[in-house]
Amino acid sequence: MTMSSLKIHEVGNVGVVTLARAHKRNALDDATVREIDDYFSNVPSHIRVIVMMAEGDHFCAGLDLKEHHDQERGAVEFLRVCQAWHRAFDKIQHGGIPVIACLQGAVVGGGLELASAAHIRVADASTYFSLPEGTRGIFTGGGATVRTARIISADRMIEMMLTGRVVGIDEGHRIGLAHYVCNTPENPVSAQDFAMSLAERIAQNAFLSNYAIVTSINKIADMSATDGLFAEGLMAAVVQTGPDVQGRLNEFVTKKAHKVKPGVDAIA
């Protein structure tokens, strides 16, 4: 797969996707979104977890506004741009493979939409978040009203867009934009090392369990309570009768499995 805006490599069964437009603060142009779509449409079968990261000081500064300005798109043209982003980011969120976003510096506008499509967000202490569309005379088009608003609430997203203010890493962590913060006195490891460590641990989970977790939970949240409970039961029936179940249950029955208690990781 030939890429110009992304760099792809693998570490065992972990795929690493790196935004490689540091000269543009990794802003997303049409070509980059197409490459994201291409990769997540054709993930090699042996990959169990994907880590998204970025070159340079910033994860992603959002939509490439120069390209947007230069192309002077009409309404239908830009609707198609938005739909391309939706397709690409849906494949991240609903593709069946856990995705970890490794964040640093600016996670702004479309960059926050991209990060919101990931299942886990690991942030360097330098990370900050913003939705400056209101101050730019534009509106979110890459899925923030669906994904980001669910993370932080619609009310808080409206406030961020109206004011254009910058949310620092402490507040971002508190409201759920980052699950983990790295490169701090409390957690001095780098965000990239921490993200890779998480990926390697998650890759040890049963494949079918990971698939169910990342494909069904968000969809069930869209359902009525009655439909959601039925869908949950169906998914549980599929997973609990999968090929890995008996071996893992046998480890528990024979007391070889880890015990759930404070300070003990689920995956050794």
C-alpha cells in the first residue's frame, strides 16, 4: 500500500499508523483522509490492535484550511468531503480492531474528530484540545457532533465551539478527551511507549472479545433499552461460544488465571 501522507509499519501483530505531514501540523487534506480510509479498509488479517500517532510536535491541527480555501467548494462538494471523513472515521471506530490514538500538542478541530474515533486516547502532557470552528466561520464536518459530543456532552461541545477556547491536558483528561496522560511526574513514560504497551496487552485478549467490544457497545448505546438488551445477549452468545472461551475458562477454573484485585493488571 503506497502512502504519501501516512507511514505504516508493524510491531508484531500491532499496526502503527503515523500521520506524516508535520510541516502542516498534520492537518488533514483530502489525500490524507483517503489514505486513512484505504488503510482501515484493508487492515492485514494478522493485525490485532492499531496505534495511530503523528510526526512532529502536534497530533493533528484539523482540516487543511488552505486546501479548503483554495478549492472554493460548493455546498454539495463539501458535503461529499464530510461524507468521506465519516466513512474513514467510521472504519476506525467500527472496524472491529481496537485503535489507540497517541496524542501530543494540538488536537484541534478535525484532529479531535479523528482522535474521538479511536477507542483509547493516550496523551502526552503537551496535548491540548480545541474546536475553533465558530471563530473560523465554519462548522464541524468530520463527526464531532456524534463522537466528540458523546464523550464530553453536547452542552460542553457547544461551549467549546462558541468560545473557541483551548482545553488543557488536565481538563481534557478530566472530561474524557484523554484516558491516560504521559510524560508527567506521576507517569514519566512517553505517550508512544505507553500506547504501544497498551496495544501489546490488548492484543493478548481473545480476538472475538475485542471485536465485540469495539463494534457493539457504541451501536447498542443508540438502541432502545429493550433492543439493546437483546443485542447484548446475542453478542454475548456469539462471544461466549467462541473458539477461545474454553481454554480461557479452564485457566480460571484451574486457578491459573489472574485474579481481579486492585493493583493487578488484567493482562500479565
